[in-house]
Amino acid sequence: MVRRLSTADAGFEAAFATLLAEKREADEDVDQVAAAIIADVRAQGDAAVVAYTLRFDRFDAGAAGLRIPPAELAAAVERCDPATVAALRLAARRIEAFHRLQIPAGIDHVDDAGVRVGAVWRPIPAVGLYVPGGLAAYPSSVLMNALPARVAGVGRLAVTVPTPDGVVSPLVLAALAIAGVDEVYRIGGAQAVAALAYGTETIRPVDKIVGPGNAYVAAAKRRVFGKVGIDMIAGPSEILVVADAFNDAEWIAADLLSQAEHDTAAQSILLTDDNGFADRVVAAVERSLRTMPRREIAGRSWADFGAVILLRDLEEAPALVDRLAPEHLELAVAEPQPLADRITNAGAVFLGRHTPEAIGDYVAGPNHVLPTARSARFASGLGVLDFLKRTTFVACDAGSLARIGPAAVTLAEAEGLHAHARSVAIRLAAAG
């Protein structure tokens, strides 16, 4: 039975603190394994990548060739169901259009001291995209990762996708083709992350690695950070639904299960101010679990990590939402914007009864790669800025240097950095 909490109960704060502190990922000692794989790839290049691919994916990438030919990507589009390809193209257009709105303007300004200051944005030259394979083959994630990179102007996008037993999803290949990607390698795991970070005879190194993966991929991304940039370390998916009693309980149950079906460690939480409605949603969840294809995964997630929190009033919701800092937040109420305006911590917010989170996973436009495990307190979803870097510039002439330079000399001397001070002072002296 799913856990039930109530803000009216004396023990609520302790129970809520326990919910916040719960660890949803299994303790796996994978870091040392990932470290050993990375060391092998650095030392042996392609040979190590091929050996690990044979070991973990039961596939001889050396014989088949590490790279998937561009023609195979294009052919995949023709192999897939036309209606699904049309849906992917619609999603791609909407994702690209939204991310084009994120392109930042540069700054070029002359201040009141006559100093020219500014900033320019430039794309990261080369980015590696890790695409999960096997059961976790999501063409929508290909679009969400690749298209912002393309919009940002990344010159080279190198993709790795594991092919267990030599099998890769045609839809994933089709999504790559639709996104305009043609450099794709049939490898996965920590060995793929290492190859992207350090390079091999076949794979040139990149500057940043993005994309989700299993525990070994996450550990490898942590290990290579600093050599390359990374996007985030993503954890199990989560959804928080704030709903009043005027919703259809079946709709809300479907929304909660939309994330529960991802992973047994996913989390679905309902906040409502009506106990009867909470009962109806729980009953609807139980009915749906009897028939849904991924019922074992979703049922385990709901039983182990799901929660229903009864509020005395919906006015209590924003403070609790901010403490939970969910990846996905649905505000299924008549007037969602006033609640949204009071919430700071959420990866993405879905406003109103007709905006299920699942629409954001596919065709809404904003990115579905979002911060998990309460990291929405300090992090944002993937976007164009993740594929850009900012360079500032300063330009002084003799007059503007004379206006601000003496303060720089004073501060440098106060810090005991006399060469710093002299580099400004000699110019001030020359200007007389």
C-alpha cells in the first residue's frame, strides 16, 4: 500500500523529512570498475573498447566496425513506421523552435569610465552524446540532446549507442538522422565515455559529454569530469502532482504512473487537499497497475517510493514543493499560475489540468532532460546554454585606464601582488 502523509498529523514533519532523505538508487560499488575501464581505454584505445563491448554487449564491434555508416542512419528512417517518423519530425521541429528562443545575445558596452566591456557566446567545438540502448532506447531523448547542440552551433556531435547482441533500435537511428547527426558509434558503457573523453584510434576526443546512462556510465562521467565537461548526473525519474478534487482521478493516476513505469526507483507523489479524491486516485492507480504492460516496474516504484500527501489547504503546496524540488511538477488546478509564481525549485512545471507531464517528454518543445534527486534546487534542464561557452572582453584606452587603473594598483598592492600592480602602474606613468 502506498504511504500516506498528512500535514495535519503531529508526526508529519518527521515523516516528510524521512521522505526527503530516502535514497532511491541501489548502492552499487561501480566507481572502481569504471576507473579500471577508463584506464584500459586510455592505454589500449580501440582494442579495449572492442574487448569491453564483446564482454558486456556480446557484440564484436571490431569485426562490424565501431562506426555506424551514415547510410545506415538514413535507411533507418525508411524502415520505421511512417506515422512514428512523422511524430518524430513534429517533435524535432517543436524542440528546435523552442531552443532557438534560448540563443543568448552578446554584450558590447562602453561604461561611464570609457571602458569597453562585453561578452561573446561561442559553441563548444565538439560534444559527445551518450544514447542508452537495449531496453532504454528512447528516440525522444536523442532529439532532446542533439537538437539543442545543433541550435547552439556545435561543430561536431559524436554519438555512442550500445548495441547489445548487435541490435540497435531503428527508431533511435532514425531520430539521429532527423537530428542531423552522422557520427555514431555502436558502443556503450564506461568504455564509450572513456573513448569520448580521451579518444582512441577511431574516435576523436570531445570537449563535453551529455546524455543519460546506467550506473557505470554515471560513474565514468564523474571520473572524466575536468578532462571534459558533463551535463549532469541523472538519477531515477520523478513526478510531483498538485491536484484539487475537481480533477478526474483516472487522469491523475495516469500521470503518476507515467513516471513510475520508467524505473523501479522512480518516484511519484500526489499533493491534494481532499482525502476522498486521494482515495479515488489511489484506487485508480491500483486498477491501472493490473493491466499496464510495465506493471511490475511501475508497481514496485509506486509501492516502494510513491506517496500521497494530504494538505489542509493547497496554500501549503508551494513550500512543500520547494523542499521536494521535483524533476517534473504538475499543477492540476483551475488557476495554476499563482501557485507556480510561488514555487522556486522544479525542473519543469506543467500548468493546468490539460497539460500532462508526458506532453513535455515528446512534443511540447522544452527539454525533458531535467535535474533529479532534488538538484532542481541549484540546477536547470538541458538547453542551448549547455552547449555554449561565454568569453568576456575588456578594452581600455589611455584615458579609461587612467580613470580606473589607480584603484587596481591599490588593490593589487593590498594583496601583495606587486607585479600585478606594476603592470598597471607603468602604463599610468607612461601616460603622464
